[in-house]
Amino acid sequence: MGDRSMFRKSAIVVSIAAVTAAVVIGVVTASPADRVGEKLQDVTLLAADGKPVQLLDFHKEKVLVIAYTGVGCPIAERYAPRLEKIADKFGRKEVVFVGINANPNDTLERIVESAKALEITFPILKDPEQALTRQLDARTTTEAFVVDSDRVIRYRGMIDDQYAIGAQRKNPKNRYLEDAINDVLKGKSPLVTRTVAPGCLITRAAPASVPTDLTFASPIAGIVQNNCQRCHRDGHIAPFPLLTYEDVRGWSAMIYSVLTEGRMPPWNAHPRHAGLFANERKMADADRDAILKWIDAGMPQGDVAAAPPEREWPEGWTIGEPDAVFTMRSSFNVPVDGTVEYQHFRIPTTFKEDKWITAMEAQAGAKEVVHHILVFIVPKDGEVDQQRIGLDDGMLCATVPGDTPSVYPEGYGKKLPAGATLVMQVHYTTSGKKMKDKSSIGMIFSKSPVAREVRTRGVYSFDLNIPPGAADHEVRASYTFDKDCDVLSFFPHMHFRGKSWQFIAHYADGRAETVLEVPRYDFNWQESYILKSPMFIPKGTKIECIAHYDNSAANFANPDPAAAVRWGEQTWEEMMIGYMDYVYR
């Protein structure tokens, strides 16, 4: 498998959670030939101006830090400001930082633009032939190496343990890179010499080529168009585009990783629900196997003329031109790193009469940093109960960038009362760049009152008390419908400790049916599971929600395994809400 193979664990093992997130990140274990203790050999690299430079020309001080990075890798971009701060901390006198980009598809122009956006001042060099990358056996775009004055490699691995695969901590618990630098400056061997660096996998430049009938022109381009480009295109939620042969070849190591591990396309419903939901994201086994075999065969391009035409994607609103757009009244400044509390923005609607919404879509102003948006309705002159808002009524929509907008069947609609205020709750995630967000929600209205009013109810429990260290804590809540109804969608909601979720219908005749199971809940992919056809729920049916939480130290995203956890809206607290869109018959 070349650079896709897995390696034996080193003496220091760092737990890395599995992905989700909208964010595609690779996981590797340490290499048996980890190079620690070996002497660094000189190589030729390219400077920002395209001129060749020698790596060891930068090693004139006591310590050289070699920090890998990559354009478009979200975890690498999050760590870029951290590297800049560490470089400043050591004064750039005894310690010299050099960034290395080894991605085949990252041009010098893109590298320079990215460094400028991230406000990086230390040099970032291109490893065009991957000579340094092969020497170091570097694997990911966040891996760092500490080299002493004798050119001996003393540490390799992660910068710190704040960010991992689809997860983050409020603050790092271990600052491995800084500790290693300090030890080397004192003439000591670092206490920790090897850790596993999370990040996007670095594609090797020249994979072996073997005979195959599979080419990018046919059928790979079409498979990528149908399964990847909804998110992986310029200006959308995915961290890098997959629009061209060069794009796909350049990210082939990551593509191979996420397909073999089943992390992409992201879809968390149990396989037995296949075909039930309109917004299901699932790649056919034959298509997945074709991509993997094509990568293994060396990724031949094939006859360009035989490739399908570029797919045209709608620009702007996917629901069509809205009748009304409501936008945050002022921009929110998102910091370059760290965590951001949920923000709430009140937006008046000023309509003098009720409106019936037939389609709506929340649109992030800065897609890179908007994790999700919840929108609630507060009636005219109504007060906001922050704890109960939207639970029994008043939930308008929930949107994760890249997910399906709310479009109701013919004759259905959601009521927007006259004079109501919208409360937009936005969860921001930092990206390594200073960003400004001004998100909006667009609506299309029915020209006349609708026959069936869409309502949203949460099945919830405020009685959360998750014990410290509990790895599989269960919480149950239920709601019984007092009328016949049709359910349109389900939306489970928990925070970082969320582990799994079930919606179970207990019918009046004694039958029980699991109508949605999410065996691996993923905070990074919170989504509405929209039914292809409304699900009939007769009067007297109890909808039970069963949630499980992992409050143990094994959960990397867990803010504090030693704390008992109770209800709260911030991500380091917890929630247990099972939303349902439904209409009465």
C-alpha cells in the first residue's frame, strides 16, 4: 500500500479519536523507522520565490524545528498560529523554525497565499521531490521534528494534544514540541521523543503504476462528482476541492484512508435504515472499490476527451431565490484558535401577518468556521427562556453546512408568526485564520395558507448527571403523541460526550420499532435525517429516545473526564434532545 500502510506503535502511544467531522483528517501510527536518534542529511528545497535552498543553511543555531504543513488541511491550518506563537516564545535566536510543504498539488503560489492568510512569518519551503519527506518518513501535515546542534533528530510527532481527529480540547494537556525544544536547549534528551501527529496524510509523489482499465476519465471522475463534490468544491464546507484530476491525485492518500475506514461520505445512521432517508450520503461499494483500485494502480488519467463534463453546481441558495433573507445585524469576529462559546443573535422579522414557510436554508457567512446553526422563533413580545427555547415549540431549523436544507412536501409549511424574532444560535470552530461571519437564513413562502402545519418538538431530559469517567452512561426521555401524525424527520442532538442515539416508537398495541438508530453519534456531523416519505405515527404512540454518553478519558473530545456533567448549552456541558418535524393528520 505504500504510504497508506499502517505501522507498529511507538513506545509513546497517543490516543486519537476517529473522524467525523466535516473535516477529513488522517490517522496513522508511528513508523518503525522513526528516525529519532539519526542524523539529519541535507536536501535541496524550494523557497517561496522558487529558488533552490539547502535545508541545513537554516540550521545555524542550537535547535532546528521542521514543521510539516499543507494548504487546505484544516488541522494543519489550526496549528499554524500555534507554531508562530512557539517560534516567538523562543525568540527565533537559538531556535529556528522551518515549515515544509510536501503535498504534490500545492503550488508555491498557493503556499505563499496560505502563509499570508495564516500570518506565518517563518519560511515555508516546498519539498518538490519529497527527498526530505522520504528521509524523515514524514506522514502527516502537522508532524514536527526537533533537531539538535549536532543535526541529530531528538523528537518527532505532534505539536501538542489540543486538536485531534474531529475533536478538540479547550486547552492542550501536553505541550510536546515546546517541552522537547526546552530539553534539547538544556542538552537533555526529551522525556517524550515520539508521539503520533494527527493531520492530513501526505500523498507520495510517485506511486507505482500497474495495468488497469480504471482511469480518472472513466469512471473515477463521475464517481467523485456524484459522491464528493457537493462538499468538496471551492467556497464550501469541505477543506479542499476535488474538482480536477490534479485535485484527486493530490489528495489520494487522504481519499484512500477515509474510504477504507468508512469515514466518508459521512453518514451515521445504522445500515439497516438504508434507503429510508432522502438525504442519505452513501457511496456504492462498487464505486468505493473502483477508487481504491485506481489509486493502487497509480492513478492513470486516461483519455481526457472521454471524461464527463464538469458538473454544474448551483451558486448561492440551493432552495432557489428566497422570498426573504434574514441576516445577522453585525459580523462576529472568530479568533484564530481556541474554543468559542455558542453565540446568539436576535433578528427581527417585522412581518405584519403570519407567513407559511415551504423551504428554508441557513447559510454561513464564513463556511470555514461555522460548525452548525440552530434557528428558533420567539413570538412578538415573547421572552427567551434560554434553557427551554425551541424544545416544545419554536424550533425553526437546524443546519450543518453541507447538509440538506428544509424543503417541505406540497401542501406542507412551517408557520412564522407576525412580528416574530428569530434567534440564531451559531457554533463557531476556529480555523487558524482571523475570520468574520455574518450568517443568514433564506425562506420561501407559500402564497396561501398551507393544509398541513409542520411542527417541531424535542424529546429531552434536563435530568443529566453523567458520572466522572463513565464510558457508556445511558439517559432516556419520551413523548407520547395525543393525535395521529406523520413524522417528516429526526434530529438527535448531544455534545462532545455523545456516543450513540436511538428513536424507538412504542405503539399502543404493544409493538416497539426502532425508527432511527445512530450507533456512532458524531458531534461534527449533526444532521436532520429527512424521511423520503412521511412516517405515520398513530395516536398514543410513545416516542422514546435513548442516548449514551462517553465521559471517560478514552474520549479525546471529553473536556474533563473527572467532572460530573449536567445540562448546559455549551459544548463542554451536555444536552439530550431528539427533535422531530411532524404534522397532525
